[in-house]
Amino acid sequence: MSRLEIDQERCTGHGRCYSLAPSLFDSDEFGHAVLVPTHEINETDAWTAVQNCPEGAISFEP
């Protein structure tokens, strides 16, 4: 089972993840990333978010 996580302590709200992968990420009221509940993780979108997070706050295990 795939696992996608956000380290909320590292996230500063640049918004790249929810801009690049809106099916997986959204923002909270402060602009920090939150996961969108889903049963199926698009691996391409997950890796795009991991690679584009300036804080390295996103991790993905396929």
C-alpha cells in the first residue's frame, strides 16, 4: 500500500504541491498543505510534489 505524508512542522506553505497535484493536496486556512482523502494515489503526481517541495516536507513510499 502506498503512503504519502506531509511533515507539518517543515511545511511553510509555498503551495507547489497543491498547485502541481491538486488531486492529492489542498491547503488549510494558513496556506499549509494538507492531504486530500483518496483511496488511490497517482504516483506521478506524488513524485512531482516530493521533487518540488522546497522544504522537503513531503514523503512518498509506493
